[in-house]
Amino acid sequence: MNIEVDTVKGFQDYLPPISAQRAQIKQIVEKVYRLYGFQPIETPIVEYDELMRPEALPGEQEDEAISDRFRMKDRAGRNLGLRYEFTFQLARILKLNPTLKLPFKRYQIGEQFRDEPIRLGRTRQFTQCDIDILGDGSVQAEAECLAVVMQIFTELGIEATVTLNNRQLSNALVESCELMQKKQVFREIDKIDKIGEDLVKMNLKKYGDANQVVTLFKLMEKDISFFEKNKFEGAAELKALMTATQAQGIKAIFKPSLMRGFSYYTGNVFEIVITGTKTALCGGGRYDKTVGKYLNRDIPAVGISFSIEALMGLCQEQLASLVVPPPALVQLISIQQEKATRILAQKLRKENISVNLLYDKPGKCLEYASAYGIPYAIFIGEDEIKKKKWKLRDMKTGIEKELTEKQLISYLAKLSS
């Protein structure tokens, strides 16, 4: 039987150095999440398919991610599926944990699955980095979500720009032009960055006459103060968010063509794009009618998320400067002194100094350390044991120095801190 040895289309293996870079990104992301007071949660990858079907999710029938979910059955014939996002799981969590103290600030970094077309930055299994604030209806909560992600991108060396819109303002804008089939109009507007204004204008003529389309695009050229002055619904809410982000040191740009989550966002929506481009790395918004649906009440909620794959695929140049730590600080090289080598390794690890052991010829050990970027090597031989001094080699310069055990631990501990 011939077996094709390959990964499934849309799924990938990650090996060093890429796997180390991904781990470093996750570490930075989690550090910033915790700095802002978000708490980690974990949820199952597998859920009952009934919880994910469009008819079970009022207001989300048009979410393409639902139709892209992976489906399966267990041995008992139950209909199951792989999670395609984290948000729908929050509704279940609140139903099963009604005493959870609100507002609840949570984060989750984990795998999601969607059976959708693949491209640069998009795979069918991807690692999503997600934060949500449940039970806080203020724009301050929205501004905080944006501040968190902007700090992450700054630490990763990615120059990014916040773009904003508001679902109610979009409704009011289209209604003021008296265009038909509002949701279809939203979908056409959403294509502007992909296919250009001219083609979108042509497509919009299916839903209104030329004058209505021209009026729509003239309105979309206005700044937020125009809509606020003319009492467009959602404009004041959006302006308040822009003020709040400015207070956080973040400049946000009003983008009336930004259309996200037609089916579940209820207020302000946002995307973070690579500065100087139209490439979105991250998106989110307010969704006040989703997480409380099994409790039969609205619970304010806002969230924002991005995937590691999107960052790795779309920001390769920016991430090139990301410092990825080696697998260990030190390679121990035993010259027929295995017991002494193990004892030294235990002492170093007790001081939080990472150590790699490889019982082989010195040349092979040095070659290994060089291949994996381990910066230091320590030789443990008969002479070193007699003198009670260890020979430490800098793998980059080749310079060697003899240190007592105390000196060695002190020196390496400073490098590890």
C-alpha cells in the first residue's frame, strides 16, 4: 500500500527557526495581555455542531465562517464540529457559569479551523490571539482592546494604523441614500479595497440609480464631524471612541467603507492595517447581542483578534528583527565525565540557566551548538575537574575563559535575566 506522505492542504508543520519565532510571538502577546489585566481561558476544540449551526445562532446566519466549519461525528453518532472562532463559545460559557463576575476580561491563544480557501497568511488551521471584555458597554473598553493590540504590534516591530467605523452609522448612511437591499450594499462597499471604487459603483447600480450611488460616495468622503453634526446614528459613539483612542496615544482613522461582521457587530468596528497599505492584520468590534443569547438578555461585549499566521505571512520583513532566543544558553560538552556534567547541568538549571546536554564527541557537540545558535559551550573534562574551573567558550567569537563554578553561575545568570 502506497501512502502519500504529506500534510493535508491548508495545514502546516512548523520547525525551527519558524517554530521558535512563533513561540516568541505568543510569549510577547501573552505578556501584553496580562499587563492589561486580561485572564486566560481555555475551551474545547470540539463542540456540538448544533451550537454552531446558523439556525442556532440568531443574528449570525450570514457569517461565512459558520459555513466554513469542519463537521464530524463521534462513535455515538453525535454531530460535532471543530471550533471556527472563540466568540460563540463565550455564549456557552456564560450560560454554564451564570455567576461569573462581570466585567470579565479574557484572553485566549489557540487553534481554530475553517475549511476555506488558503492564501498568504491564511491556513485552515490557525492560531488565533483573542481578547474580549464582557459586561462593559463603554468606549473605554473598546479603546483598551485597541491599545493592547497596538502595543503588541509595536513590540513586534510592526508599524500599524487603526481604522474605525460604526455599524449604526453605516446603516444610517445607506438609508439616507435610499438604496435597496442594504446588506447587499454593505457587501459591495466592503469590496472597495479589493476591486476598486469604479467597479463597486457599477455593482451598486443594481440597488439604486446613478444619483443615489454618487450621493453615497460623496457622503463617504465626509469626516466624522459632518455625521456627528447632522445627527447620523452611531456618529457620536464613533467620535467618542476616536477621542478615547487619542487619549491612549493612538491615532485612529475614520473609514466609512470598513464593513465587518454584517451579522453580529452592533456598534463600533475596527481593523488594524499595516501602515501605508490596505492590508488588515487584525479586526474586531462591539457585539452586544451575542454572548448573552442563552441567558435571554443582552450582555455588552467587545473583542479583537488576529492570527499568528497572518503576522508571519504578511509581516515577514518586519518580524525579521524579532530576537528569537536559542533553545538553550549553554551547551555542555562532556569529555568522558558524564556524572560531573549531569551535576553541573542540575546546578545551572536550578539557577534558571537553560542547558542542553549531548553526550557525543566534542566536535559533534560544537557543531550542534553552532547549528542551533546556542551561544556558549562549557567543556567538562578531567583537567577542568582537577582545577575546579570550567572552560567557557563564546561560540560567536571563539574566545574561551576559565571560571570557577561560582563565577560561571554568576556570569551566565546575568545573561539569562
